[in-house]
Amino acid sequence: MPKSYAFWYPRFARQLLTTTLEIIFCKSIMEYPKVTHLYKYREYNTNSLSILINKKIWLATPDSFNDPFDCNIKFKSEINSEAFRKYLKQTDRATGDLNRDYKTFLEKLEEFRNKDIKKFGVFSMSQINDNILMWSHYANQHEGFCIEFVRSSNNLLGDIEVTRPVDYHFNYPEVDPLDSDGNIDHSIFRKMLFIKAKDWSYENEWRLTYDEGNTEEQLPANISSIIFGLRMPEEHKNDIRKILADQPNIRFQQATEEEYQFRLKISDL
């Protein structure tokens, strides 16, 4: 090693190793570590079976959701004067009337939000597999099935940047559209995808998000189990068994009634 390297190279090597280990360590840590599986309730139909056959999921856009209040926020109506003046200086859009400029800014931002939100793709799942209402609503009155996905730090379901639990609220969350430097906080538009009314909190929903919707993507994680609904016909169960016959690692489970309780029991078959 040249003498000129002798001083800085060991220090550089240690720093590089430390940084690499920090990256590996951070990636191995998963937020919500107790949530090791996520569930997709499905009715028995061609689209549902294609998930198992083609190993692909469909990404819905927010404008197709069954709740018109989904993904809504409220931009702060009070001006952060310092941040907004920085924004006006950067964009050269000042007219001399700060309040009027801010009102115009919010109107344009709302237009952009309403247009931008439609482009995202969302795959919805649940943290729970035994909710009676969800089996009824999303699995054709318990005649469908539920797909269990593995959630880990090594797949998209463990990446908190794209997959996270929904935040449930009584009122639209109020957010400041500008950061302290006067820049539009574009992270708001992805965060909106995880906002929902409190009435839906029983679903314990998680969402996997993509930049583009109305399209298919590869499975985000391995399937670990298929849960057959309480009323699922035996012939439909056999169809699924045949489809997954070459995947012995996938378990089959059955939802049954808990005796004398308004609850479901999930048991291995």
C-alpha cells in the first residue's frame, strides 16, 4: 500500500464497514414486528383465482374505492406567512395580497390533489383473518376465501415506505402543505392514501401502495396459507387445492363457528 494511503485508508475502511452494517441492520428492522402476516379477503371468482394462478395482484385507484370519503385531508387555512412568502419568492407568483395569494394557492393545490390521487395504485389487506363482517362483505357471505401473506423485512409488506396500516379519523386530518423552506410537501399525497373514516376501523386495514394504479403487479410476498370460508362449497375448495398442488409450503385452513360465540375459529386442515 502506498505511504500516502497508510493514514486514511484504515479509517475509510472502518467507516465504510460501519455504514454498510448500519444499512443492513436498519433494513433488518421492521416496524410493527408483531404483524407477521396480512390477509386478503376474496370471493370465489375468476379474478380471485388469477391471483393464485398468475401470482399477480390488481392495483385499484382511490377513485374506485367504495368509500367517497377515503383518502381525504384538509389543508390548513391559516397562513404560515414565513413559509408562504418563501414559496411566493421561489415561484414568483406574488400579487401583493398575501391572503388572496394563499387562497388561490390552496385552490390550485386542491385541484392538483384531486387529479394526482387518481394515479396511485393500492392493494388493500387486513391485519386480521377472523372478522365476521369482512368475511361477509369481501368474501361473498363467507363463501369465499382469505389469502394469508407473509410480512417480513425482506419483502414489500415489511417496507413501511409503501405498506402501512390505515389511519382512522373522525375528521379530515389538517396538514400544512408547505415545509419550513416554502416547498410543497409532496409526501402528503402518498400519506393521503392511508387516511380513512373512523367507522371503518374494524377492518384493521393495511395498504400496499404503488405510483401507478389500474394495473397488475407481481405478488408482494409469499402466500403462506389459504383460509376457506365457513360456507365455501367443497368443489371450490378442491379447485384451489388443485391450483396450488405444486406449492406444498402453502397451508390450507378452515373457518368454523366458535361454539356459543359470535366468533370464527381458524383451524389447520
